[in-house]
Amino acid sequence: MGAERRTYQDVTHWLDYQRFYPVHLRCGAGNAPAEEWWRWRDTDVHLDRWAAPDAPAKLILLHGAGGYGRMLAPYARLLTHASPLEVIAPDLIGYGMTRTGKRPVAYHEWIDCVADLVATERARDVRPVFLLGASMGGMLAYSVAARGDVAGLVVTCLLDPRDLAVRMRMTRIPTMGRIAVPMLHRMRWLDPLRVPMRWVANMGAMSNDPALNMLVRADPSGGGNHVTLHFLRTFLSSAPPVEPEQFTACPVLMTHPAADRWTPHELSMPFYDRIAANKQLVLLDRAGHLPIEEPGLTQLGQAVDAFIGRLLPHG
């Protein structure tokens, strides 16, 4: 059975992030999304839903290793302001309100879970589903889109963990990225061990604002979360289900922050350049890895709005 359910009325760290965003994008008790629980296998997955039954499309917003669904609420508001959309933001397994007790989680379960969420949303109604993956969620969204039934893919970056340069920038200490994969494979007996994500990932570069980085590092639902070595091993040694040269499942938009100090866009370009599908790159001016700066924040909403508009019937 899943762990005891909690909600964002009980856990309120997400409110501390709101001051870093423009007033019209802030989320609080008075304009919070509806909270839902979706049963997936043995886990109760928490969903935030900005319901819009008359909107022509739905978008599933995927966080990365330092976030969770509610942390991305300002981006959901940005996207729904830019165009009529229904937005669903899950807490991926082990993050936010989606807990699994002591069971180790493998990275491929994230892919399976999101793919099944897409199928569930498609079964609810006929509206097309788009994916937007932020940070590590970009490659996750890519892997889900490769399975089909997604109308369009938006990512902020495409970080292939097989690339040594990517691993060395993702990890807190570059040497860790070099030795992590062989070390974790030799030490599989330690798979259940949980370590703080901030020990592994370079959370100090999550944004270009030190105060925001401190919040992320201390947030037990996100950057202060603990993950198992099993999850880290299976992520760092993962390969996408389809190589980019064979990816034709849907059009791709990469909205990469131009001032990303954690994973600069040069790290994403080798994978992006190989994608066979129709694709577009938009650099978000002045924006860090977690984009809070203008004009990049507005550019993100405009780029996604235009991308979805082109792909919708009569759009």
C-alpha cells in the first residue's frame, strides 16, 4: 500500500517560492489547483490539476530532481495565462506528496508512470496531450513521448546521462559524475540506502538567485528530498527507449534557459541536434536553470503557446 496521504494544505514549503515570481503568476491558498490522487500500481500519485474542460488541449508538467508538481505552480499559471490549457502536474514517485514507504524506486518506474498517466488522460476525453519536462524531466518527457500518443513535446533541456560531460555537470562534484556509474553498479547491495539529493546534485546552481537555491536545498519535498542509490543508479545508467535519430513521434520544442549555470545549453545540443522530428530551439534570455528572470519567463509562455497553437486543429 502507499504511504499516508498528505496534501499541500498540510505541507506548505511551496508557498515560500512564490515571492520569486511576478504577482500574476503566484499561487496561494486562494488560487491553488485542485488536488487529486491517482492510483498507479501500488502507489497513490498526487496530481495538481488546473481544470479547464473547455480548453482544446491538456499539458502534463514534469518536474526534475529538485522539484515537485506544486513547486512548478507559477509555470502552470504562466501557461494557462498564455493559452487555454488544462494543466496536470504530478508529484513523481518519491517526491512531493507521492510517497512509497521504504520500497526502492527505479527510474524506469517514472517513465512507466507518466506514460500511464498520458494514457489515463487520453481515455478521459479526446483532447490531445502535450508534455513539458523541466530539467531532468526533459529526458523523462522525451522517453514518454517516444512511446507515442503525445501531441507535442516541450523540454527545458535534454540531458543524456550516458554523456560523461552531462554527468559531470549534473553532479555536485564533477569527479562524482565520472565515477558514479561504475561505483554504483559495484555496490548494488547498497541500493536501498537513501541519501539527500543535495549531496548528489548541484542544487547550488538550480537558479541564479542564491536565496531561491537555499529554499530548494532545504525543501524536504524537493531539493532536500532523500532518494535511494537504486534510483540514482538506474537513472545514471539509463538509455532512452528510442535514439534521437529514430524519434519521429511528435514535434519538439526546446526552451532552454540562456543563462543556465548548472546545465548550459551546450550540454543539450548534441542530443537535440540528432532528433529526427520537426524541432525548434528557443533560448530564454537571462534565465537560469529554474527560469524566474525576464524576459525569459515571458518568452517561455509565448513559445509554448505558439508551439501548441500550431499543432492544434485550426490552431
